[in-house]
Amino acid sequence: MISCEFTTETHSLSISCIFTNFFSLIAKKYCYFCEQMKDSFKHKGMRNQLAQIVADKGITDEKVLDGIRNIPRHLFMDSSFEAHAYQDKAFPIAADQTISQPYTVAFQTQLLEIKSGDTILEIGTGSGYQTAMLLELGAKVYSIERQKELFKRTSLFLPKLGYRPKKLIFGDGYKGLPEQAPFDGIVVTAGAPFVPKPLLGQLKIGGKLVIPVGEKAQIMTLFIRTSEKEFTKKEFGEFRFVPMLEDKN
Ligand code: SAH
């Protein structure tokens, strides 16, 4: 008696079982990548629940909620954390960094009020989850990451899921990206001890900078450029991010 892996039934070793096992083994061997990149109905169900949790916390932008429903967050994390991927929590990723909490990603994105075709700069690519959210909203996305390991990983990973930012840059986000400025929006996904002047200067008139400002905890802050030299500022409560560090690594 032998257990047939494919049917999970226990029965005598039949020719069809041998064939089924043989082909499934070959498929597994040569489709290791597919195994790693699985997105099931169960995952989709969990994403719908997560979108509901985020909506219950006050996110009203349906396009942002659709982003949460569409992006396979479990694939952005180490597979050992997969069971937690659809909790509304931040989790560790490579290089001692974190994938932001879905509510935080949704909150920052909602503040940007993105229209399809807007040019958005992200500081802190990290896992690429926020990048994917910006792309889901139809933005042209530039994103800067200071950690080489994360930059390389995420540059390879996003296209595998069909997410194609305009450019991922290995560099220091404090300087922004003057060669592609001005931007409709800039989102900083690390805690900034102060507001970097170059980022304000790289906004279009009417453009928005969403930045968590502070050392231990941060105040989510929105700047809107109202003229060449004037900005309005609005604050939105406390959040916690990994620190925005100077220079690249
Ligand atoms: N947007 C990410 C959040 C990652 S955490 C996500 O959705 O997963 C913040 C990221 O900002 C880290 O990857 C960190 O390395 C990066 N970071 C910190 N300081 C930076 C800087 N000065 N320039 C660019 N990236 C920076």
C-alpha cells in the first residue's frame, strides 16, 4: 500500500498514481518559482477582510481599498511570516527594515489624492508594497532606497508581479530626485527627523508631500505647495516608522 500524494487517498500502487506522482514531482522541480509565488482564493479572501479592517479604521478612498484587495502582500514578505501577511501590522523584511502596516500605507496614499498619470516620488522603497499601491492607482512611480540589498531584491521582485515603476533608484532620499522633478506627490515611508528642503522644492504647484516627522514617534504631516514660495501644512496624529537615515548603505 502506498499513499498517492496527488489524491491523498491510500490505495494500491496503480499505474495512474505512479504517473500522477511522477509528473507532479517534475512540475514541482521545474516550477519552484510558481510554488513560491502562489496567490490563492484563500489569500484573496483574507485581503478582502483586511480591506474591511482598514475601511473600519477610517480609510474611505475606494481605489486605495481596491489596492489592498489586489496586492498579494504575502509575497512581499518572508514566507515564514505568510500566516501574518493579512493582519493590519508592520512586519520585518530584509536588512532590518519593515513592510509598513497596511493602514499606514492606505493613510499616506489617501492623503496624496492620486489621479491616474500623476508622477509620484517615493522615499524608502523597502519591500515595494507601497510602490505597488501607487502603481495600482495609475501613478508613474519613482522610488528611492538607501539599502543596496533591498534595492536589488525589490528591483527584481516587482516586475515578477507585473508592477513596473518608471525607475527604482539606489540613493539617498534626503536629496529627492531633481532630474525627474517636479512631482505631483512625494511620499516618505521612513521617519524623518526634519523635513528635507529639497523634497519641498521638488513639488509642482498644487503638489503634496506626505511625510512622517519626528524621532521616536512621528507626526504624519501633509504639505501642499500653494505657490513658488508658499506651502500649507496639516498634521494627522502619531505613527511609527523606521528612521530615515542619511546617505546610502
Ligand atoms: N515603503 C516600504 C516601507 C519600508 S520601511 C514598504 O512598503 O515596504 C522604510 C524604508 O526606507 C527602508 O527600506 C529604509 O532602508 C528606507 N530608507 C531610510 N532612509 C532612507 C533614505 N534616506 N533614502 C532612501 N530610503 C531610505
